[in-house]
Amino acid sequence: MNSIFLRIYGGMLAALVLVAVLGVLSVHLLNEVRAGQYRERLAHGTFTLMADNLVPLGEVERKRTLLIWERLLGIPLKLQTLAQAGIDGGQRSQLQRGQVLVEKTGPHAAKVMRQVGTENLLLTGEVEQISEQLARATIYLLADELVRYPIGEQPRRLAEIKQSKGFGFDLSLRRLEQTDMDVDQRRRVDEGDTVMTLGKDGDSIRVVAGMVGTPWALEIGPLYQMNPYPPQLLALIAVLGLCLIGLIVYLLVRQLERRLSDLETAATRIAQGSLETRVAADDADSVGRLAAAFNGMAEHLQRSLTIQRELVRAVSHELRTPVARLRFGLEMIASARDDQARDKYLSGMDGDIQELDKLVDEMLTYARLEQGAPALHFQRVDLDALLDQVIAELAPLRSDVRVVRGPCQGPEEAEGQGAWVEAEPRYLHRALQNLVSNAMRHAESQVSLSYQLGSQRCRIDVEDDGPGVPESVWDRIFTPFTRLDDSRTRASGGHGLGLSIVRRIIYWHKGRASVGHSERLGGARFSLSWPRQQDAA
């Protein structure tokens, strides 16, 4: 048991290590994805604006415009075909949907690509400082776009550009006195310069440029730096996660260990002879089902050992009388003086041997039925023919007892088809023989056999006009070697196994045997009830 749990804990530790490694890799991948999305969000609006401005231009104008942008922005720009750029199918699909591709080329550098309209051309730029260079490029492009409109329409046009081009940061036109800058910065903006200011927390920048000839100052931002999850935070999250997972798994395994230890303790106690030991089987999980199976095994083992003890005790008790009579008969044969006396003793010894043979046969039959399900070959049995056969076999055994057919009842659909049931013919015949023999031993003058057939189940009743069975012993009448009146039963030839054999036979037919009072004859009524069709049981 300990080695099993050592392997469980070892596997748990390996699983935790694997979870930690996968967690680190997952967070690293998450940081890469976040960084890619950050770069695409910053570059999308600016490069879309440049690509759209190139669409109406001719080839010569495009080259001149690119040269101007390169000189003013400090960003190498070029136009090339999709084939020249080495674009694969997935990237081509992204570009055709109007997306911007950003390929990281260094710690802070990237290659940005945007398709020009619907043409087979790419606008490509090499950005060294993606935040600052893109901010300056955006300022220049927006200012060049806005000066084409009257001063009063410029804020509306800026809002349209922001929405249509998909900028990933704020764009706004403010009056100079409304900007959050000091006196020197406002002076520089008023002179048409571009000013970059840090945010209050130092984790962002804003870029402000003056619009010459207008009261506006063009402001973009704040632009936040991409902050990947720090290793210390990742390590803390990993440790806490592993500790939580480890605690949960430990509690689950600990509970499993405790329940399995209870099973081990119960098995040890049973091995030491405490057959009444049971374990709790309340839960519906696999261990609960194991506990239920264990209890079933223990009950079966206890019942089997109890039956074995009863068999040994009963056999020693039952064999004593016929063996004593056989010994007496042998002694008398040795001293017999004539053939008549010798024949008398031999006849008695033969009866004792037959009694022993019958006892052994009943014991072997019961043991075979009690061990497990015998090989049953179910087939249709005609009840009328079966009852007539049993009556013909047993009626001659007692001339003073009349064995008759009682009132039988069958379903309407059975008319013309015979009163059939599905059963194992040999065992059902044996069960009915035992019931009728038992009834004949205790009947005064009459034994009645009858049946009732329904659409799903059937029942056979064996009744007699004897003294009946007290209701106080109905629950143990089918127990092996049970005798209500030991001397009378022995005198009538019973061993206390016949009804036990009946119970086991009908049990393997998925039915039950019961006892009650006979209203017609006044004695006992033994009944067998089981499904008419075994596959529908």
C-alpha cells in the first residue's frame, strides 16, 4: 500500500513540475502575442493613412512622396510586390483584409507592411524605435491631411480619420492653453515644433505639435510602452498556483489513502476471522463502488463459511443415525442363525444406504447451487405436462395422500398455445419434486398443485391440508437444515435441505420462493414465482 502511494506522490510531483514548465512557456508565448498586438496597434493607423494616400498617385508621384516621407520621418520606405516580399498565403489573406503586418527585427525594431489599396503592392517600412518614430510620422501625416480643410472642420476631419484608419491611440485637436504643458513647451509648440512629454506615472508619452496658422495643437497619445509580465510576478504566480494545485491534489490523495487504508484494515480483520467486518460504501465514486463490492464479497464469504459450518455440523449429525444402524446391522448379520433373519438385516442396511445416498445427493446439489450460477439452459416448458409428470412420479409414494391438480389460470393470449414458461427443465422439475415431497410428508390426505400465468410472470402453488407452517418461521423456513419438528421430520425422511435447494433454483431463475397459509386446504402453501421470459427479467 505504501509503495502505491509513493508512486502516486511521485507522479503528482512530476505532474506539478510539468505544469510549472508549461505555465512558464505559456506566459512567454502570451508575452510574445501581446507584444505583436501592441506593435500592430501602434503601426496600423499610420501605415494605413500612408497607403491610402498613395492609392490615387501615379508611379512618379509615389516615388517622390516616398522620398519626402523618408527624409522627414527618418523611416526607410519602399514599394514592392507581394512576391518580392515573400508573403505566404496566411499573410496575404491578412493583408487583403486591410490588416498591417509587423515582423519584429530587433528588441525595439520592426518591419511594417501594408497593402496599397487593392493593388499587388506593399508599402514597407523599417522602424527602429516603433513608438517615437511612428509618433513623429503620425504627426506629420495628420498635419499634412488637416491643413487641406478649413479650421472649423479640422476637428471633425480628425475624428473621421481616427475612425476610418483604425488608430490604436487617441488623436485630438486642442487649443494651446488647454494642453497639459509648461510655458517653455507651449512656446515651442506655438512656434510649430513637436514636443514629447512624459505621462504622470512615467510609463507613457504624449506627442504635441503646433498647427501653423491655426489655434490648434495636435496631440496624440498617451502611448504606453509594452510591459511584459515581469519574471518575479510570473514566478510568484507559478509558485502560488503550484502550491494550490499541490494542496488540492494532496487532500484528494490523502482522502483516497484513508479510504483505501480502511479497506486494507477491513481485509486484514476478515483474514483474521472477523467475518462481520464491513466498510463504509456511501460515496458513488470508484472507491465507493470498490467498497460496495468488498462488502458484497465479505457477505458472500461469511454466508459461505456459515453454510460450510452448518453442512459439517449437519452431516455429522445426519450420518450418525444411519451409520449406527449399519454397524448394528453388520453385528446382527454376523450373529444371524438363519437366512430369514439375515435378509431382514440386509434389507434394513439397504434402506440406510439409500438414505445416505439421498442425503449426499441433496448436499451436493445444494453446494453446487450455492457456489454460483450453474449452467442453465432455458427453454420453453409446458406446465400442464410438468405438473402431470410430478404427480405421476410421487403419488404412489403415499397411498393415503391424494395428489391432485388445483384450479389453474392462464392469460387469454395463452389459450390454444399451451401454458408455457421459460425455465431450466431439469432444475424446475427438481424444485417442484421437493415441494410436493415436502407437502406429502406433512399432509393429512390431500396435496394440490396449481399455477397462475400472467403476461410477464408465472406462479406455481403447492398446497396441503397438513398443520401448516407457523408465521414466526416463514423467514427462515428456506434456511439449510431448518426443521420445525426435528423428530417428526426425521421420521418422515427429511434432512432440511429440500426447501433450501428450491430457493436456490428459483433464485437462479430470477424469481423467489415464499410460504403462506392455504385458504383452500387449510395447511401450508409454498409458491414459486419467476418471469415467464428470462431475457425480459
